[in-house]
Amino acid sequence: MAVGIRGIPGPRPAEPGVLPTPDAAGRDGRVGRQEGAGAASDQEPEPESEPESEPGREPGPGTVTATVAAEPGLGPVPASTAPPAPARPPLLRELLLVTALFLVYKFGRLFANGHETRAFRNADRVWDAERAIHLPGEGTIQRLLLHGEPLIHAANTYYAAVHFPATIAFLAWLYWRRPAHYLWSRRVLALVTGAALALHLLVPLAPPRMLAASGLVDTARVYGPSVYGATPEADSMANQFAAMPSLHFGWALMVAIGLIAATRSRWRALWLLHPLLTLLVIVGTANHYWFDALAAAALLGLALLAVRAPGRPTAPPPAPRPPGAAPLPVGALR
């Protein structure tokens, strides 16, 4: 045993390959450092806080979001952000409004009667203006119809029987299936009709079938059917001097535009055949000039600019799928 200072025995010398051990008085410094490291490692780690979600990352499990609602048996369903669909207006009120619009159209034109001299003077000007800008003569279309009596009879029937029923059917379908498009279309038609009636009063115009210089045939009077009286003076239900603008064409064009806007079919552009056929009929039967259709299209364009159109209809979103369902095949959501 080694002798320490003042008789206190000191630590024994370390043997080769053996670590020193602590004595009763204290611990070896090297061992103390090892035990300090071990004490630090024996402490129980504190629970880590869950990192905050970052933009663009999926929320972790257990995360609750304010925009997600869970349904029993279904996965999380995102809250809808689409604006609510407009309510369908009361049917009785709409029937009264449409009936009033029809009566204004039907009887308002009668106030323009009695302007025969002005009507024929304006007709000569329109005819000369069309020839000056080299529009095709109305007689070109009429000669095509006169090739067969059944064809000209069908054109007269289309002019007399399709105008009002097609427009009413158009409004009725929109009312039940597309209320927002119904309100839009009804307002546009009301503006066009009101502006047309004002022009009928300000610019009375004899149709080309009455103009001797045109050389055209009054196909409705010769072949039938006809919606007009034998003479303008004897006609108590229609104003035969209200040729410009042509509401036959204006309404038909709005029907096509409204159906194209309110439907999703890939064939919806075919609705344009209705105004195209109407244009050929009103010109071929000598009831209107080309200018009458152009004036109606211009009024309709202004009305469409004045009345805000609703958004296009979209396909309904797919139903939420339950958790664990098999993935959809590629292209199924197209």
C-alpha cells in the first residue's frame, strides 16, 4: 500500500488493463465523466411537438380542419364554395309577365298603322340601300322555294306556326330546368321587343311582298297559310308595316343563344339552325328584307350587353368515395 500525505493512504496504482474504481472518499475523474454522460442518456426524452402544417402539405392524422366535414361511412367531404342556385320565380307572376309581353307585342304594333305613305317611301330606301352594298336579292331565296309547291307551303307554315310556340317552349323549358337562364332570357327578349316596337312606330316599313319594284310574290296569299289580312287597312290583328326589325329573326336568334348557353351538349351549336332557317323563310316568303334581320341582330346584341348573363352550367361533382375503395381507372373522371 502506498503511503499518502500525512499518513492517509492514497489510491493503489492501477494495474495494467484494469480501470480504476472509486474509493470511499470520491470517484475518479475519468469515471465521473463517463457516469455523467450516462446520467444524461438515462433521462426520459421529452415528447416532441407536432410540426405545424405548411401550405400545400396534406394535414397529418388527427388534424381537424374547418373546411372539412366527415360523414358516417364516407371520407372527408370538402365544404362547397359554389354560390347557391337562384330560386325559381313564382309561376303565376311569370305567366302574367309573359302574357303582358305578348299583348304589348301584338297590340302595340297596331299603333303604327295608318302610315302607308311613309312605309312605302322607307321600303324604297331600304331596297335601294341593299342594292347599293350588293346584298343578294331577296328574289334569289324565293326562287329556290318556288321550285315546288310543298316547299313554299312548308315555308309559309314555318313562318306562321313556329315563331310563338318555339319561343314559349324555350322559356318554359328554361323556367323548369335553368331558372337563372330563364330570367336572363326573359329580360333580353323584353328589351328586344320593346326596342323593336319603338322602331315600328318611328320607322314604318312596307314588306318586300308589297313593293312593286321587288318583283316578289306574296307566297302566303298565293299558296297559304297566311297570318295577315287581305290588305293592311283590313287587318285588325297585325301591323303589316312593322317589317323592321324582324322579331321573327330576333326571337329565333335569342332562342338559339339561350339554349347554347344553358346546355352542355357537344351538339348544342345545332340550335343555330333555327335562326338560320327562320332567316331563309322570312326572306324567301317576301315578308322581310335582309336589313330587317340585321337590325334585329343589332338590337339583340345591345340587349345581351345590357343584361348580365349567368354562368355556364357545370357537371355535378362526383359522389365521395368510402375509405379503402378501389382507385378509379385512368380517364374515369374526364
